[in-house]
Amino acid sequence: MQFIRFVVVGFVVLSIIYVLISIYSRSVRREWLEDEWAGLDPEAQAETGREAYVAAGMAAYESGFRRKLILLVYVIPTVAVATLIYVIN
């Protein structure tokens, strides 16, 4: 019973960490895209609006590799605990 409680609490904690890291990462990417748009020459800014530029960049981010790396929040601690349990026993 203790093991099940450990797994459930661990999953909840890792889920909270995942959500927080995901929100932070999206925020940083959005700020970077806004700064990149502000650095464009005025002609390029006139061609693409700020919101359209950021939306296109965020769509690319959503399907990118960096977003998938955040899933390691679940994998690394699970592997570390499993390895620790195996080594101790």
C-alpha cells in the first residue's frame, strides 16, 4: 500500500513540475518571438503582424523537439528511483 501511495504522490508532484516547466518554457519562447519580431526591419513587420508572427512561431514550437524534451521530467526521476531500488535490493 505504501508503494502505491508513493507512486501516486510521485506522479502528482511530477505532473505539477511538468505543467510549471511547460508554462515557463512557452512564456520564454513567446517573449523570444516578440523580441525577434521587434528586431525585424519595418518592411518585414508590415508584412507580418506581430500576433501572426508569434502565433506561427508558437505553432512551430508546439510541434518541435524542445517541447518533447520536457517529458523527461517524468522519465529521469522514474529511472533514477527504479535504479536506486534495484541497487539497494
